[in-house]
Amino acid sequence: MKYMALGHLRSVRSLVSWAITAAALTASAQTASVPQIAQLLRAQNYEQALGETDALLQKQPRDCRLLSLRGMALNGLARGDEALRAFQKALQSCPNDLLPLEGAAQIEYARRKPEAAELLNRILATHSDDVTSHAMLANLYRAKRDCRAALPHYESSRALFASHPEMSEGYAWCLASVGDYPHAAEAYRQLLLARPDETSRYNFAIVLWKLKEPGQALDALEPLLQSGKDEIALVLGSQIAEEAGNTPRAVQLLRSAIVLDPKKVDNYLNFAEIAFNHSSSAVGIDMLNFGIGQLPDAAPLYVARGVLEVQISKTQSAIDDFEQAHRLEPQLSLATDAVGIMKSQQHEFAASVELFRQQVQQHPKDNLLWYLYAEALSQSKEGDRKSAETLAAAERSVALDGQYVPARDLLALLYLQAKQPQQALQTALAALKIDPNDETALYREIMARRSLGQRDEAQKLVPQLRELRSRNMKSQQQSHSYVLRDEAAQSDDSSRAEP
């Protein structure tokens, strides 16, 4: 966050002016000297001010106003630790005194310390209309990503927005972060009129996209798309264009993104998804061929190419790609994509089953082929007549690689269908031990326990399944979503000394 800009709103000059006014009301023996020290501070003559203050403190070491002035002199000399101790000592004697509260808050705020929030709230407890304290608290809460706490303080510090555009940006960002997209859109619109910048433009496009305004979102993003230098903006623009029905533009933007970053796997996968959705497998395969040339060890690219190959009935090539992906990354869940395509090609199940049967005979130690064979059998009419063969194929896959969770999920289902609930339960529990977030395995466990008459145990698992599904869904949505850019956080990170 841009802490220092706001920290200096409450400058030494304003504090000294307050000290002079307050000193006039102080009836101590040192009253006549306090304004003189304040004048020295105003003139930035910190060394002399410190000397005069220390001389007076010898007689009254707990005088909170003198301690506050000492803190200001030390702060002016860039002796922050000593200054903070002086302000803290003053607060021991005068816990509600505004001068040491503000002095300590300014130092803690500049250092990004959590104690700053407590000090600022103490100031607002007696001076609720202190705009600068509200602004500083807004920045502090935003830095912690607590936008719900930050927004009321942004509202109370609107007077600073015109002179401090980072406050306007923070306000818009927080509105968007809590899902108040209508007000966020208006805030970003005003911000771009006053101070156009790439971060706000990108975030404005996301907000409009969330508001189901893809045309306006693309218009907002257009300057970034035209520059062709922002890979993430190009990918975002591609997705918005695809959702708006402008597939040629989506493809063009995604191609540009790939040219900018040819080593990014996700962009090839996005391209393959568009190709699959529009039955343009050849185009998608060409792009994936290029991607595999750039990233020969990227298992997801082989999966994606296999999916497209299945779409155009190049089953053997698809199996080769699935096998290669499995060799590169054994734990990758390949089957979801592969079987999803198979289900859309039901008229070819008989041929697929026969092909897998031939493949497992040629490669009897390939657990993935045994899994795909069992899955194909279970989805075909032949599976009804050959349930024993289906079960044996799934068991073989698990025996070859006990860590491959999709095979265990399938095997648990087959055990349930074969009226073997105890084996289904054991298989589901083994899958959950490997992956506690496997909601399919948890569902299989519930069904197995019900079949075994363990209804109370099964019922206790239902809320857990509901929570797991919700968590997995949110995780999936986040993995496919675009996050708001936070220019302030980037600035904050770049200024840190620690890694």
C-alpha cells in the first residue's frame, strides 16, 4: 500500500500547530517553552528542539506533551524507534492524548504494523470525523484483504479521493472484491475519467464481465488488447469474446497471448477447449502440436490432444497421447477428459471396447489402459453381460497402481453394483486416504455404509460431502477465474526488503 503518502497527510506541521494550541492551555512551569520547541520543529530544527525538550524533561520526565514533542523531534531526525518509545511513554501518562496517538500511529502506519489500526481506532473513538485516520485505516484493512472492514473508512474519507487517486482505486477495488459490482463499475468509471491506468482498466473490464456486459467489458479492455503486450489481458479478452459469441476474435486474442508466452500451458488448453466446443479438432491439434514442441514434458497437453483426437476418431493416437501423459505425470487425472469424450461418442463404444481389449493384451502392465478398458466396458451394453470382466479390469488397474484415485473410484462403484458393499467401503476409504478431497469416494463410502446397514454413520457423512462439494466447486471456479489486479499490493511487495 502507499502508506507514506497518507502518513504525511498528518505531517509534523499539522501536529506542531495542534501542539501550540494545546500548549497555550497548559498551566505547567514549562508552558512558555513548549511553543518555542514547537516553532523549532516547524522550522525543522530537530536537533535543537530535541535538546530543549530533553532539558525540560529532566525536571518533568513524565510530561506527556514534552514526551510527544520529543517523539516528533526524534522522528524528524529519522530515529523512528526512539520516537515511537517517546510517544508510547507519553501515552502511559495520557492514554487519550491526541498528539502522541497521532505520532505513534503515523510511525506504526509507515512501518505497516498491526498496532497502527488500534491507535487509529483510538483516535476515532474521540475524533470520529478525522478523515486522515479513516483513510489510513481503509488502507490498512485493504492491505489485509479485509475489504468489508475497509469500505466504511473509504466512505468516511471520500474528501481525500480527488487529491489521492490511490484512495479511489482502493475503494473501487474493495467494492469489486466484496461482489458489489454495480457500485464498483461506477467507481472504476469515475477513476478512469480522472486517471486512466492499465490496472484500473483491467479491473473495470472484469467488473463489467461479472455484470454480464461482455460488450462493454471488451470495450473497456480494448486499449490493452490493441497494445498486444499484456498476455493476461489478451487471455481475459479471449474468454470474454468467446462468451459474447465472437469466436474468431477469441481465437485471434488467444493466439496473440500464446505468441507472447509460448511456455504457458493454460493458454494451449484454453485454445483446445475452444476448438473442441466448435468441432475444430484439426485446428486445435495443430496448436497443441506447437505447444508440445515448446513444452514436451507437459502432460496436460497430451491429454488435450488425445481428447481432440478422440473427437475425430483417431482413437489409437488418443491412447498413445494418454499413455504418454500418464508416463509424464502418473497422478494426473486423465480419465475425466478421456471418458467424457467417450460418453459423447456412444455409437463407437463397441469399437472402443475392442480396441482397449487389444491394448491391454499388448500392454498388460499399463494401469491406465486397464482403467480405460474397465470404464469403457462399464459404459457399454457389453458391460452388463461382462460385469465380471469389467470388475477384473478395474481390480487389475488398482493392483498395478494403487495411488491412481480414479481407478479406485470406479472400482468402488463396480463393487456396489456387484452387491459387494464391504469391498466398496474398503476401496472408497483407501481412495480417501490418498485424496481426502475426493468427493466421489466419499459418496461411494456413504452408499456402501447404507448398503451395510450403517445408516447413522452414513448420515453423519452427508454434511461432510455437502461441504466438500461446495469447497471443490469454489476451488474449481477460482482456478478458472480472473482475479482483480492490485497495483497497491504489487507496489507494497516490490518495496519489501525481505523475500
